[in-house]
Amino acid sequence: MGDNARNPHIYFDDFEELTGKIPASAEAGAEEVGDRIKMLREEKGLSIEELSKLTGFDVELLQRIENDEVQPQLGTVIKLSKALDSAFGRIVSGVGDKLYSITRKDDRKVISRSTSQKGRKKLYTYMSLAPEVKGRSMEAMLVQLEESPEEELSVHDGEEFIYVLDGAVALTIGKDAFELEPGDSVYYLSTTPHFISAKSGRATILAVLYEG
């Protein structure tokens, strides 16, 4: 963390009261992501081998995702959604049916957790903030990041905006590394290799992803 001169003029003592806490039950719904990917693949009449060729992901990894042994990172989901000609939001939070969405603190939809490709390390847990909007091109999420010693750089289409709410965040974009504190934000093109995690312990961010 930086010195007091760098601290933003925002106080986060009441952070949990302001934003709510991602509950331990956040893993509920994790199975849905793998199920939706499998359903979309079968709807298109694709084999896992064909999906592997379209995405560059190993067949074994795709099988583990569909079997819920690995929970895919958001960049992985975006690549899969492109290959399956489906909206990213449909995979992570389902199809919306409204023109707008007001999400109350206690009504946030817990979506899933993401793990490393080996499935051994939880990287982050995320909640969708506007899953009901039909045909949306952006996905707004409250994300609880975990500390991760392994950098699995992600590259995919789209753009991302990150705003740090709580904790210290370690961010790599290309060859540059940054530490972000509460009140800091970053906007980048997702086609640039990137990786984000808690610097230590946990951190919470607001993430807005645009598919492009």
C-alpha cells in the first residue's frame, strides 16, 4: 500500500455496508456455466474436438470445464462465447428479458467462481449486477479477487474497466505491472495480455466488460 499522500479522498471503513459482501455460498451456480457451454456446443452440433480447434483450448480443458472440474476465467468464457456465436452474458448469467435493470444490494445474482486451468486454485468469485437486460453488450460485475502466485495471462476480444473498491490489486498489462489501491481504476483493451489478482489476501473490484 502507498503512503497517506496517495490515499484517495474516499473512505472505505463502511465498505461492507456500502457494497455488501460476496457470500461463501457464491459457488452456487458455478455448475451452470459448464452446463450452458455444453448446451450451446450441442445446439450448434459441435464436438468438443471441433470447439477445441475453434478456440485453441485443449480438449481436456474443455471437458473439465463442461464437467465443472474447472471454472473458466472470464477471458476463457468470452473466447468460448465467440466460438459458439453466443453472447458472453448468456453463458455467465443467462438470457435477460428486460429493457433495463435496477439491482438492489441484497438482490445481486451470484454467478460463479473462476479457478486456474488445473482447477486447484480459486482465482476470483463474481456477481452479476445487471443479468436481466436483454441483448446487453456489457457485463457489470462485483468481483472478489484472490491472491494468486501463478500468472495466467488472458487475451480476448473486447474492453475492460476496473475500479478497485477494497484491498490491494496486482495488475499486469503486457510487460507492465501495477499495484492498484481503493479508488484507483484502469481501462484497457482486452486484446493486450493481462492478469489481475489480489496482491495479498483478498480484494474487491467493480469490473465492466465489453465484448466488442
